[in-house]
Amino acid sequence: MTKRLNVGGVGLGGGAAVTIQSMCNTKTEDVAATVHQIHRLEEAGCEIVRVTVPTMEAAKAVSAIREQISIPLVADIHFDHRLAIEAAERGADKIRINPGNIGGEANVKAVAETCRRKNVPIRIGVNGGSLEKELLAKHGGVTAEALVESALGHVALLNRYDFDDICLSVKSSNVPVNMAAYRLLAERTDYPLHLGVTEAGTPSMGVIKSAMGIGGLLCLGIGDTLRVSLTADPVEEVYAAKKILKAAGLRKGVNLISCPTCGRTQYDMIPLVEELEKRLSDCDKDITVAVMGCVVNGPGEASAADVGIAGGKGEGLLFSKGKILRRMPEDQLLDALLEEIDRL
Ligand code: SF4
């Protein structure tokens, strides 16, 4: 079990539900645009949001943003400890910074002292693309060992100033390296882990890499919070994260199963399933719903489904747990299924 952190009232680690994070791509200095984007992310299901803090103006904007949103706010800082201190003073709920990169012991001490006084946890976020040169040379490139050694080096710096309110990430754009690094880290520490595959790309490939790299670890019981990184509207990251959590069995919601169709399929099943998926996207019932392509094999193959339909030529069946409930014309199948789901 990992250590439990408190990020602005949201539990992180120690058995708390795995949280969904995303990151704004607005200019943080533009408070109105950033708040607007965070509201969209909140509505989509984002539970912790991060903004970049590259300037003192952005650090000062943290308080105004924080006042207008209702989920915890994380300030992402590189190199400049003064920005971390300002963001923490201004109400950031967590800071992401790598203490080895902020210019020496005095700066680390100052950040640790401010964050301790303000009860602000720190995420150490190691990325394959920005590993220390010595570690790259020692390990012969971006390896799981190198990522973990870097993260633990940063941890030691904070621990020296008695700071232990830490979570860790060791992201790589290479999925197998990413997974190996997190597995190693989970063996070596009990700090909560923030999962992600960095620079995962556009949604078409990025979602697959994230489903493997993040979802695979979640299935092994590793990970306390996650961000899916996509080159897209960040709202897409939240939708992908929700699907990954659902597939890993960590979130409630409809489990929609549907057969791949084959030569036995005699109705227009693909658009029906797409429509059903849209209509069920906000349904949080913990049920399995099936859409099958033929009446011969469908009800039997989907016997585990709480409710389902199987189409034939011009007509189809509504079934539950493998038992046929009703037979009806094909154009009534979708409505009958939705009514049955409503009743559950
Ligand atoms: Fe083919 Fe029927 Fe199986 Fe679907 S359920 S793949 S239509 S045999």
C-alpha cells in the first residue's frame, strides 16, 4: 500500500480511488481562458488539474484561478524555485518540480519549507527526455533503472529537509520502458505513483499507448493517479482516462460488449452500437450490455450480459443473462434495449 497524500482535499494513494488528471494548454497568465478550460475539464470528469507556471505572472495567477474552480490545482514548475514558492503561497494544492534541477541545496530547502508549512505535496516528475546526462551515460540511455535512479535522487534531496509529502512519476514515451520503470519504482518505494506515458501522440495512437502503459500497470495494482497525455483538446485526455479506468475495473459504468460481426450478421449493427455507446456515455450503472450480430450465437455468447440484443433478418431478440425476453422488429431493438437498461 502506498502512502496517503492529501491534494486539496482529494486523497492520493493509500487505497484512495485512482484519480483522473489533465493539464491545461492555455497560457496560465490568461486567467479567464484557463478557468474556462478547467470548467470544461471538470465537466468531463477531471479530478485534479495542472497548469504550467513558467513565469512569475503565471505563479501569481494561481490564486485567481484557484478561487474559481472546484478541483485541486497543481502548479507545474521547471528550474525556478521562486515560482514554486509563489505558487504554493498562492494556494496551489500540489507542486510538480524536480528538486535536483532548481539550483542547489538552499533552494530545495526553501521549497520544502514552504510546501511543508502550506501542506502542499510535491510531485517529482522524471521524464525520459530530460534525464540527467550522468545517468544516461551510466545506464547507456533511457532505461527503467535510469528513470528510477533519477526519481530516487530527487526524493533524497527532499528527504534531507524532512519533506516526505511526495508522489512520483517516471514517464517515458517508450511503453515497455515506462512500464518497467514504474514496476521497479513500486518495488522500491511506497510513495504514491502518478502514471502516464509521455508524448504519447495523437488520440489514435496515444490512447493505445496509454491504455497499455497506464492500464497495464493499473491491472498489476500499480498507480494512484493518472494523466493520459494526448496531442488534442485536453478534454479528450479525460475521456480516455475514464475508459482506461473502466476497462481496468476501477470505475463503475456500463461495460458495453459487442461481437465483431461476421458473415452471419444480417442487420446494420455497427451504427446501432455506435449510437448506443453515445447514449450510454453518461450512464453510471454498473452493468454489462451486449449487442450481438446474430440470434443463433448471440444470446449464448453474451450470456454474462445483464441485458442485450441480437439482430436477425428484419427482426431481433432482447435477452437477459442468456434468456430471451422478447422478439421484435429490427427497428425497435435499440429503444427496447434502452428501456430495459432504464429499468435496471
Ligand atoms: Fe458472428 Fe453471431 Fe458471433 Fe456475431 S455473435 S461474431 S454475428 S456468430
